[in-house]
Amino acid sequence: MFTCAGRKLPTPPPTAGSIDVVAELSIRVATGADDPDRLFDLLWTLAPDDDRPEPDRLMSAWREIVAQAGRRVFLAERGADLVGAVDTVVVPNLTRGARPFMLVENVVVRQADRRGGVGSALFEAASAWAHERGCYKIQLLSNSRRADAHHFYERHGFAATAKGYRRYL
């Protein structure tokens, strides 16, 4: 079992060769009181070539993120250590019976804690919220070079059913 927003949820089974990092793992929704530098340090592992925003810009962006309607950043912590995060947003929709959908971005687990259930616990929390909000799907994009991530997503019920496009501005 792990704790998610005060609820006990079943512990996902660890993968072969994994360590049990789910013990004492807490999943919670980030708030404005959280330090965006701490999260940026973890996210930086996804894009180490990114420039670090100026402190005022980082704080301004963080305040917008936590205040945005329908958006939740789930944090995985063991004690005082931030070991994983996933950014989600529930998007209103006119199709599919006017049911919303969830977008997932910036899925990250600290290198030392991968393959031990942290990502699964984050996805369980995000999925529970998507169900609670009546979403008809959860959608994400992943860099085409991240084969390990693709296997993780497929193990959690995701399928590569669309071709994605992006245009950087």
C-alpha cells in the first residue's frame, strides 16, 4: 500500500530486478507552498540542456501552474526527498458526450528510484483523478527515443494509437 492524498492505494507490483522504493512512498498534489526549484531540479533530468529560468520567472510560472483550473502536479516523496512527479491537466471537451480528457506531461522519476514502483504509483494517482473527473481518455506524448519509457507506458495500458506532431516556438 502507498498513501495518495491521504488514501491507501494498492502497491503496484515492482518490475523484475527492482528495489522496493514504494515503501514509505507518499503521493500528493503539489501546492503553491512547494518549492519550484526542487521540482525543476528533478525535471532538469529530462532536459539537461534547458536553461534554468530566473528565480522570479520560475516562481511566476509555478504560481500559474498550481492556480490553473483542472491542473494537478502529483509529487512522489519518500521522507523529505522528491523522487518523482507527473504534471496533469483535465481538459473540457465537446465530443465524447462532453466528457473531458487528461493530458500528461513531464513524467519523471529520479534515476536511483526507477523500476521500483514510483512511476506506477504516480500513474495510479493520476488515473484515479482522471476517473474521478469523468475523463474518457488519458493522453501523453513521449520522445520517440525513450524506449524504456514507452515500455513503461504500455505496461500501464497506454497504446501507440496516434501519430503525434509538435512545433516548437
